[in-house]
Amino acid sequence: MKPLRLDLLELTPEALMALANPGFVKRALRDIAAGALPQIEEEPDGTVRARYSDGQCATLPPGRSLREAACSCPASGLCRHRVTLVLAYQRWAADTAAAHAVDKQPEAPPPDSTEWSPARFDDAELAALPAATLEMALRLASAQPAVRVTAWHADAPVPAASLPMCSVRFFSRSNLMHARCDCKKGSGCEHVVLAVWAFRQARALQPGQSQVVELVAPTRADKERRSWFDPQAESPAPDLDAVLLQLWLDGSSQPPMALEARFEAFRNRCVAAGWCWVVEALDEVRQLLTTQHARSSGFDPMRLLAALAELPARLFAARRAELLAISGATTTLPTTQILGVGIKGEVALDHLRLVSLGAECWQGEQIEGVRIAFADPDTQAVTVLERSWAISPGKSAGAQMARRVAGQSVRQLACGQIVTKGARRRANGVIEIVARASETSVLPLSARSWDTLGAPLRQPSGRALVSCLMDAHPDFVRPKQAIEHLHVLPIARVLEWGWDAATQTLHAQVLSATQGPASDEDVVRLSLQHRAAASCAVDAFARVLGKEWGVPMAVAGIATVEAGRLRMQPLSILTEQRAVVLDAEQVAKQSLPSREADASPSPLGAVVQATLDLLVSWLRQGLRHQGAGAMTRGLAQVDALRQAGLCRASAELQGVIDDIRGSDRNRLPTRLAGLVLLLRGVARESELDPRSC
């Protein structure tokens, strides 16, 4: 007798943990190992029934998901009986095969051993889903969303599709209902249909290869693609140019009231067009201007400069991708992905487990807030929980960690692992926990909490992370996220550390390498500046470096590459004894060993930084308010760039000054954006040949 349910034989314990609950799976494995097996019956139509010694009976018909299995126990949702049914059936199938003197392996090869693609699911299998689900899939596909598909690989045998708002993983090659989506429905949803269509439209993929597909609904495959830009126009968004020009001329320190009308008009146009990432970029600029005027500790003038450069660059890149597609050329990223077309505002999530990667506290004159970064171990996605509160008159700031969110203190959330049945996620990764307190549990982080994290979030060495960052697409074509470039690295040992009193920063150098011989490329420079919003963070960092809680083993932080070297702003660190979330710690002050500042930047780096500082000054004060002295300094910087061999950057800065002095200033925003992006690119590179710039 051969087993009929090959789909159940394909489900590994890891797949069951994703489809059900890790606790149920672990208990079921213990019961199976102890021989506490239910009685398995398989009917001719493939229905599997499991009868348990406690009198309960679980039934799973073919073509149904694990959640749709029936059980006589009082549980309203998934239960241990449903999960145990699958593992017990696998044992029963193996024993039955052995008893009948056939191969001990099932007729199909082991699920992880042969290559396959979800494109094999045909229209008949999709038609088994509710008609409303297929109709919703067609509506979503009509916006031509970008979907990243990742093919099967022997080391990662679960094909996956990353949609704009959720992820779909295929755990069975013979039952579409075992595909797991992280939306509220969990399986059999419109996102699973989109994922299958995306795999069909993808080019032939090598094992483990990823590809971004600009999805076209099957009923529209023969129709002309939508055009987003006027190919004859000099600028892809003249109305945006007008907003940015006014901001550069007036200065960011001026009240933003005069910008509101133009700003809101362009934002409404983007919302109507469905350009989600452009809307997010606009909101980031507005938020940065607000934090500047609120004198918030979260304001970064360099970030504002970069945001104003990335915004027009995103539109130029989208138009270029569209022109290439029209000409028949292959594009790495489709226009819809660069713009964020077809992305809903937010999506309700199913059973969700999140692991904290740290927190950042900030405060202004009248408001304070916190953002907590979490990793989803199932999808390796980073999400952010944000909160802000008004500072009550007469009360001191800095009480963010004592506040409560979803019935839990902020400190518990920042230092814990969350399991919740009610959460909503926005397109930029911001989550909102909407479940009742009884549906959300929080467990403290442990020294092994990050073990389930993988690439690209967790990298094996500093050298690998530098390669990952340098090979990534520029920020202005990537999806806009609430927190960027957050990564986890192992710590092999601490090399040196100390306090720089001039910059009020604690610096450390650590070696990050887990495989092979370490090199200077694996040295990571960790820097944490003192902030009043988290007054104990520096002291907590010092105690970690001093091994007060054992040897530090891993660090999570925001990574950047400067002059080819890796730098991180640490948010949390795992040690042998515990997890340390720096902004959430309450430790006593201590004396810190002094350390000289890092070596002076190279002459090339110093010139680049001086030029960026000049642009920051112009942005803050406004170009129309610059006198003859400012232009003289600008011309001196033009000469400095030329002497450093940065001829292209020198010419661009000269062009900016000429436009400031001239009567036609309409090209200023585009020129300034190009200059900022060029300088930032130079600052990242190591051993750069200046003549190439």
C-alpha cells in the first residue's frame, strides 16, 4: 500500500513551525519520539484521520490547508492534534512501506532533493480557490506590482516570493494550500496567486537565484503597459522641482508654511498615481524638516541633504527604466518597483513572531519618542514600532522606556521577543500592534535569540557585510523603509575601545569573523554618541566592552561604509549571559578610558566632507541668503575638488554656483541632487582613483 498524501510527506518540521506553531511542533515531535502515536487511517480519497488516546479525532481532507483540518477537541484554531496528524502520518507511511516490502522512501523523492518551481501549479489548481480571491488577485496585478521571486536551492529548499506588502513561501510542491503567506489569511489568499503568476513570468532561474518580476495579470499580458512619464519632458516631475527649488532658495531653517501648498499638491498627485515609495520619500523630507524646527535630537542635517538628493533621483531612475523597457532592453529594476506602484497602505498580519534588534530614543523641546527595530525570523524582514508622546509641562524628558504600548512597557518590548495574533504593517515596515493584551505575549531576549536570523540581515563577517552593502542597489531605487541598513554581525573579539571627549562618543574596534582567517577588512568600528534621550546607553556599551556580562558575541546596528571601512551604530549586543539593548539599560555612571579620535581622514575624504558641509550650510540658510563670501568659499571648494582629482564633482559645483548667480535657477535641484549623490559615492569607496570621478 502506497501513501496517497505526498503533500503531507513533503512538510518538514520547519515547514510545520511556519504553518502552525513552534510549540505545537516541538510537543508533537516529543510525542512521536516517545511512541505516543495516534491511530492513522487513510481513506481512498486521500482523507487522513488520526484518533488519539484522549478520545479526540483530527481529520485532514486532500486539497485543504493545515488550518482547515477538523478536530473534535475544544480548540477553535490550530491545536496539537492537527499538527501531530502530519508527523504521525509520515511515520505511518514509512512503517507501512517497510511492512509491504517496498522502498522505505515514498514514491516521490525527498522534497529537498530535486529542483522545482511554484510555476508548476496550473490554472486548474488556482481555480480551486474562491472566485473572490482570484478577482482580488487580478485587481492587484492590474497595478503591475514588482515581485521578487527566489528559486529553490538545495540549501534553501523553499521557493519564496516577496510581494510589496507580504511574503509567500511554498512548502509543498503538490498542494498549493500549504503555501504560507504572512498576511491575515495565512494561506489560499490572493497573494499566493500573485506569487504563482510571478514565478510563471520569471525567466529561467538557476537554483537559489532571485529575480524581480514586473507582474502583469494573465488577462492583460497582451495589452500595452502603462506609461508613467512624458519621454519628451526635460524633468520627470517639474512640480517636484518647483518645491525643491523653493526649499533650497529659502532654506530649511525657514518656517515650512510657504511650502505646504506645493508640497501637498505634489504628494496628492503621487498618491493618486500609486507611487508609494515617492510618497514615503516626501513624508521623510517633511518629517526631517519638522524635527529640525522642533530641535529634536533625531534630526540629522546630512540625512536631510541625502533625502533631497534621493527624491528626484528616484524619479529620474524610474523614467530611465521605463524608457529602457519601451525600447525592449532588459532592466534590473522595473519602473513599478522604483516608484512603489501597487502597494497598499497597510496589511493585516497573521500569527507573527518578532525578535528585537534594539531601540533608539529621541527627544525634542516638546515631544519625545522611541522606535524599536524587530526582525521577523521567518521572512528575515525588519519592522519598526514607533511611538511619540508630548512632554508634559513641568516634567523632565527621558521616560520613553517607562511608557506602555499594547499593554506592555516599552522596555519589555525593546528587550524582548513578541508573539502576537493582531498586527498591521505599513509599506515602509512600520508595524502597529492592535491585538488585545491576551493575544500578545512578550518573552525576554536570550543569548541565542538571533540564531534563526540569516542573510542578508545577518552576515558572517565584516568583510561579507561590506560586500553586501557595496553590491546593493542605491537607496534611491530601493523600497523606502523606516530603518535602513540594519544588520547583525558576530563579534570574535574586542580589539580596543575608549571615550572621545571632544565628540562625546564611545568608540570601539571589534573583529567580526566566524569562518576562515580574519583580516583588517573584518575590523568593524562601533561608535555610540552620548544623547540626553538615552543617558545610560554609553555606560551600558562600556560595560559590554568591558565584558561585565561575559564575552560579547553579536551586535545589531545601523551599518555604513566610509572610505571602504565598515562602521556601525550599535543598537543592541548579545553577550554570553544576556542581551543588552543599549538605550533601554539603566546602569550607573562610570569612568571611561580615554581614546584618541580616529586617524584624520585622507585628503580626498577631507575635501569631500568639506564640500558636503558647505552644501548643508547652504541648505540650512537658503541659497538666496548667501552673500559674496559664501560664493567665494564655494569657488575655493571648486578649486579644492579639482586639485584632489575630482574633476567631475568640481565641474558640478561650478555649475551650481553659475546657476545661483544666473537668472535661470530651475536646474538647481537636479544639479544639487547629482552633486550630493556623487560625493556620497566617493565617500564610500576605498582606494579610489580620483581621475575616475
